[in-house]
Amino acid sequence: MNDAPATPPARQDARPFALRAVTTLIVSVVALSFLFGLGNVWALGIRLGVPAYIAPLVAPAVDLSVVALLVATRQLALAGASREQMRRLCCIGGVRCPAAVDRS
């Protein structure tokens, strides 16, 4: 008899294409958000009286500090950091610091 499967096997190259597509979309969104934030912080700096040659230097620093906080939070979560360590990181990053909650 015929030992061939009744349904054809799924395409093996579909997953890498989907991964590349999602990665491309995420990179595009992040790049556009960065540019939008750059324009907003640059305009705010000019409005606040920051010299025109300094304002474009401040804008990426703001965006990159937020990205660094997000990456550090994710890395700590993956490494199994405690709730208290995560709370301290958020406090250092300037995010609202909720009181430590003991859930034991």
C-alpha cells in the first residue's frame, strides 16, 4: 500500500519568512518612533531655549535612555531578577516607584 501522508507537508520556509517580516515591521516601527521622538524633543528643546546645535544631541539621549531601560528590564526578567531589583531599576530610570508589596 501507499505510506505517503494524506496531506502534503507544511512549507518549511514559511516560518523564516514570517520571522523576517515581523522583524522588519518591528524595526520599521521603532525607527519611525525614534524619528518622531527626535523631532518632538528637538522642537521642545528649541522652545525651551536650548541652543540649536545642542537640541539634536539631547533628543537621541532621551530615546536611547528609554530603550536602555526597556532592554535592561527585559534582561533582568529573563535572568530571574526579584521584584525588588526590578523596582529599583525602575526608580533609577525615573519610572514611578510603587511601594514594595510583600505577597508571601
